[in-house]
Amino acid sequence: MATFVRISALIWADLLAAFAMYVMMTYLTNVWKLSTTHAAGIVNIWNGITPALAFGFAFIVDTFMGDFYMLIISSISYSVGLGLLTMSTPAISGPCKQDDKKCIGHAQKVLFYTALPLIAVGMAGHMVSLAPFLDLQTRNKNERDVEKKKKKENERKINENENGKENKPGEESEEENKMFLQIPGLIMVMIVVMAGGIGLPYVRPWKLRFGIPAICSVVATLLFFTGWRYYDRDPPKGSPLTTTVRVFVATARNFSKPMPNPTDLYNENDTHPTSSLRLFDKAAIKLPEGQQPNRWKVCDVREVEDTKIGIRLLPMWLTFIVVGIVLSIGNTYYLEQANHMDRKLGKIKVTIPIFLLFYTTTSSIFARFYSLLTMTTKKYAPPIGIATGMILSVLCCITAAKVETRRLHRSRDHGLLDKPGDKIPMSIFALLPQFMLLAAVDGIANTSITGFFRHQTPESLHKYLMYFTKGVLGLGSMASVLSVYIVEKVSENNGKRNWFQYTLNQSRLDRYYWVLAALSAVNLVVYVFVALFYKYKETPEGDEDEAEGGEMREDFQERTCCC
């Protein structure tokens, strides 16, 4: 129980920090007075780097340090990062004590831009190691409990034989004990969610909005360290990603050699080499007799075929980036729209982080609902789900464009185009449809992309599925910065007014949403073309050769690859 609390404290601190970081766009535009695109660029690059780091950290954990030491490094980084972020607020270390642009000097900028990568390291490390480490402790504890129970049962039977009577153990069932132990954790999660989503936004000074999560992170880290001697630790077991690197290295070594015949290949498992991407077969060319086998000079055909699977997935993989671009507008431009609208619900002033609760809940509901709908068609459920997510992304962008056009008209009618600090008399709840559609895109697309990777990749890579998915969408988040830059330059051709002005009311964000809708529609067509030519392998229930992976159809391979 004590171990569970120590590790779970990190999760509770993460939840609180997530709510604080969710409103970073509002902080940058309200306090730093950055332009809408500048603030969105900072947030999107940070959101993209975090899952990219997680992918790299997963490799480091499996190869070098293990989950425990990754949690130590990431927890310290998280705490220091949140602490520096708090110190960067003008009210603590600025030349004056107001949350205003004039109170932000060089020192505050250095602290802020140092804090963001440290927080990204903390988030990525926790994303990789927190759940597996907690699972390890729980699993080992359960195994020890089972052993103790068997020992007590044996002792009871011995006593029965010696005393000639039955001694009934007054023990509760194991399931009841587990549920009882989980109740405090669930209650604590609800308290943290309520505090982060409802209570924290009512704290007006930004030093406290960032400071409270920073303090909680420090306390959680110290609490985690108190169990240093009691944690179970698994040593690093190596990463399957090393195999891919070895195949590329061996291929480069044998690049000048002629294409090998199947009989010339090192094939311990009698794997049938596929006819596509034959260049990589050179990695499996047998070494001359008398030479000692070297893992970096020759690979097995099975390893080569697993690498080919990843390369064949690239055309499909690239189409997911646009989904990430669309998802990136949820915690940037959507929040900036909400920041300029009427938040009142009767006499209650609704906080912006409420949308994070709504978004997360709606995304989970759509993901679960779609999973139930596709239980009978598991083979094609992931590609169909991805297409569904892309269709919803088009509808989401169209809805957002129409709402933004109406918001701009309302702003113009009330003479607020040049008054960015004033609230537009339009309810913030007008944004709910686009938030709901974006949450549906997130829930369905995330579930489907993960399912697609799970069905089409070797079993050895299944641990990395979540990082694949988040990494692709994170790349889309960073690509959104490039898309804004391109649209910005194109829109000002021939002396026309740039669509992205300094403030939101002077910008034409609705036109950018229309561009994203068109881009998503084109991406959907490309995806359908690629998906139709992709040869899907059977699901585990229908095909025992799960590790073989999918491949592109021969006619598609001939058109796209000459290897």
C-alpha cells in the first residue's frame, strides 16, 4: 500500500501540472502579450517535442537504465522545470510585481525557455516509465501475496491434520482487498481533477497557478524517493529498435555487393524473404566461412523482414501527420478563441480548463464507443477508424471556421476589433461543437492508429505502439508551425493583408481553418489510395503468423520502389 501511494503521488502531481500547462497559450497572450501565432508556435513545438522525447526515452530505458532511474531523472527534471516556470512569472522575479509584459525582462525569458524543455523531459520520462514501474511493483506484490497465502494454506492444513479439526481462515477475498486498496487512489484522482480543472483556474496570480503544481511535484518526488530501498527493479533487457539499426548498418556494409540469392542469406528461422525492398536483403548475406558471426555485420532474414515492415508502413504513417496538425489547434487557437469570449453561465464564470475535462471525457467516450462498434471486424477496423477520424477532422475544421466567422462578425458589430482586451458578447459554449468533433478525432484516430500498428507490426515492437502513435501526432503538432508560416506567406502575396495579425480579432483564423479542412480532405484521398494498396495481414485471431506483418501489394510496390 505504501509503495502504491509513493508512486501514485507522481501521477496525481502530473495531473495537476497538466492543467497548469494546458493554459500556457492564455498565459503567453495575456501576460507576455505575444502574437497569436508566436504563442501557438511555442506551445505546438513543446507539445511535439514531448512525445518525440518519449520515443527516445523508451529506447534508453530498455537499453541502458531501466524504469526506476528514468523516473528519478524525469521527476527531478519535472520539479526543477515547474519551479523555474514559477520563478519566471513577473510577480516573483520580474523588475516589477505585476503580470504584465513590461514586467518581463531577460532573466524571466531565460528561466521560461529553460523550464519548458525540462518539463518536457519530465513528462516524457513519466509517460514512458511511470505506468510500467507501478505495474511491476503491483505484480510482484501480488505474487508475494499469493506465495504467503499458499504458505498459510499449507500451515492451516498441517494444523488440521495435527488437531483433527478445521481452522477457518478469517481472510477476505483477494478481489475485495484489491478494490478496497484502489478506492483511496480513485478518490485522490477525483480530488486532483476537481482541483486542477475547477479550483486552480480561480487562482488569479500566475505565480500560484504554476507554483501549486510545482510544490506538489516536489512533494511527490520526495515521497517517491522515500521508497528507494523497497522498490523492485527490472534490469534493462535491450530494445528491439536496436535490430532496425543493425539492419541498416549491415546493409550499408554490404551496399556494394550484388543482390543475393535466397540461399546466400543467413536464415535461422526459415523465414521466407519478401520480394520488395530487396536492397535490405544484403544485411543477411552470410559471412565467408571461417569468419566469426557479428551481429553488426550480418542479420537474420527474420530481422530484415521486420525492418521492411516498418519501411512499408511509411506511406501510411506520413498521412497521420495531418491529423496531428488538426489536433494541435485544440490547445492553441481554440483556447485563444475561448479567451476572448463570454464565459458566464448564469452567475458562474466558467474556467477555460473545463474544456480539457470535456475534451478528455468526450475523447474517451468516442474511443470506447468506436471500439465496441468494430469488435466484429477487427482486421479492417483500424484503417476504417483512421478514415473516420480524417472525415471528422474535415467536419471539425469546417465547424470551427463557421464559428470563428460568426465570432468575428459579432466583434465587428460591437466595435471590438481593435480592443483585444475586451470580451466579445458571444457565449464560450459556441465552441463546444468544434471541441466535441476534435475530441472525436482524437479518440477514434488514436485508438485506430494504435490498433493499426499493433496488427501490422512485429510483436517485439508492440511495447512502442503508444509512442509511435503519439510521436506521429506530435510531429503533426510541430508541422502545424510550418503550415501557419506557409499560409501566412501565401496570404500576403500581391500586397494582400496577412491572415495572421498580432491579435486574434484582427486575424482571419476562419480562413486558416478552411485551409486545414481542404488539407484534411486531400489527406483523406491520399490515405484511401495508400490504404487500398496496402496488403493487410490477418489479426491474431485469424492468422497465427502475427509476426509476419503487412506489406504493400505488388503493383503498389512496383510503382513506388525500385529496390
